[in-house]
Amino acid sequence: MSKISWGHVLPLALAAFFVVGSLSNIFAPVSIYEEYLKWGYPRWFHFVTGSLELTAAILLFRAPSRLLGSALGGTVMVAALATVIIHGEYGHAVAPLIFATLSCVVGWISWTKRIALQPTG
């Protein structure tokens, strides 16, 4: 039986999260659309968020671009975290905090693998 590596599973799970998030933002139901307006964002901003999440997901799927994907995904989650905290919606801060942290973990794993593969000289 083969060993499952968190270094392989975690980025793919994170990418799946960003795919789901991107679809719920791009094809935003009225409730999500109204939240963006309530927070003071322009009418079209949910498309920006969804596009950034989808881009992060695509970058996370491949190891060479995983570091960039985790940085982009983490940035989107930190922005979401800041938005809900600024508006006093602390209960909505849990998911962005968790996924920002997971993005940092994936970024760290990708960074250390990249450093390990560099030739020393």
C-alpha cells in the first residue's frame, strides 16, 4: 500500500476549495452578490474575486506553479479575512483564516522543495 503524502494531497484539496469558491463567486447567487454590495465593493467585484480564486486553483494543480498559486490564494483569503473583520462579521472570519493558513503551509512546502532541488555550488 502506498503512503499518502500531505505534500501532494494538501495542494490539490486547496485547489478544489478555490475552484468551488471561484464558481460561487463568478456565478454568485443573490446572497453573495448582496454581501459584496454591503461591504462597499463595486457590482462586478465578485467576478474579480472568482477569477483570482480560479487562477489560484489552476496554479496550485501543478508543482512548478504551486508557490505562486499558494501566494495568490493566500492573498485572496487575507483580503476576505480583512473584509469580514472590518465589517464586524467575525463568524465569517474562520474559513478565510483556515484557508489563508493552509495556503501558507502549501507555500512553505513548495518553497522548501524548490530550495532542495536547487544545485549547490
